[in-house]
Amino acid sequence: MTDFQHPAEQGSQAEDLVGLKEKSQNISGSHSDSSSLQSGFLPVNYEVPTSPSNYTKFEVGKNRLRILASPVIGYEWWNEDGKGTRKPVRVPMNVEHPSDAKHFWAMPVWNYKQGRVQILEITQKSIQESLRTFAAGTEWGSPLHYDVSIIRQGEGRDTKYQVIPTPHSQVKPEVKEAYQQTAVNLDALFEGKDPFAADANK
């Protein structure tokens, strides 16, 4: 036998269900005003912080850098160990290497956007050729004497780079000080070590 419910009680239960549904929408973020929900949950314009990197990664758009020393050059390829971890192998120019190894440059730079000394590794031939042309010419000369902006456009195989030099200028005092206080041993790259590690700079 079915329990009898008074119509007033049935209406009360319906109102309760509507209230629960509205609360559920607010919690799940399906409410139309989702921005107010986020601002109440996290600070305005919040972004998850990322750990600072010792290596320059070209972002889409303008990447302004100051090259702080001449590059080490060589070839690199990747090997996989028994655990499935891939690690780079780098050798100087005069050392035997696989035919598909990439030619690389590595140099210390000041990354203006990151505000820190990093290692810039270049395997892109278009960037290498641009810097080599600047260095060989009388108009610009060595890239150690001016900032360069590397413009990245596109993604994946459609990525293109443009290198734009700026007028000659001295290295800013704060940049020079930061570089002097940062021990970087680029030759450690050929030994599979971290160029910023203390034991790599002994």
C-alpha cells in the first residue's frame, strides 16, 4: 500500500529539489556567471606559478635576449636508457657522431622577460645563420655587443623564427653583476652534467 502524501508536502519536497539543483550548479561552476565564482575561489588574474628554468625556451612572439659569451658548438642526439628515459648526448665538432645528429650552439644569455641568466641552446639553422651573418658583417659585428630579439611565429612544423638585432649598447650593470654571480660551465654539456651545478664548475 502506497503512503499518502498531502499535496502541500509534495510541493515542499519539489521546492527542496529545486534548491539542491541550484546549489549543485553553483558548486560545479555551471552557473552562467562563472567569473564571479572564480574570483571568489581564487585571486583575480591568478596563474599557477612555474619553476624558473636555467634554459631559454622560445615563447610565441618576441624573445629579447643579451648573449653574454661566445657559444660552444657541436652535435647532439638522444639516447634511451634501460628505464625508457631519453637523455641528450653532446659532443664537440671534431668528435664522431651519428649522421642524423643536430648541430647545436649553446651560450649563456640574459633573458629579459625571465629576468635571469639562462643557457640558450640553438639547433634551428635559420637562427644560427642569422647570427653568423651578423657576426661576419661590419654593420653589426659580434652579437656580444647588442641585444637580439628572436621572434617566434607558428607552432610545430609551421614554426618560423626571425632574428632582429637592436642598436649597439653596453651590458647593463645589473645584468653583468648577475652573470658574474652565476657560475656556468658550458663544457659540462659534453660530459652530460648540469652546467650550473657546483661540481661542474670546479
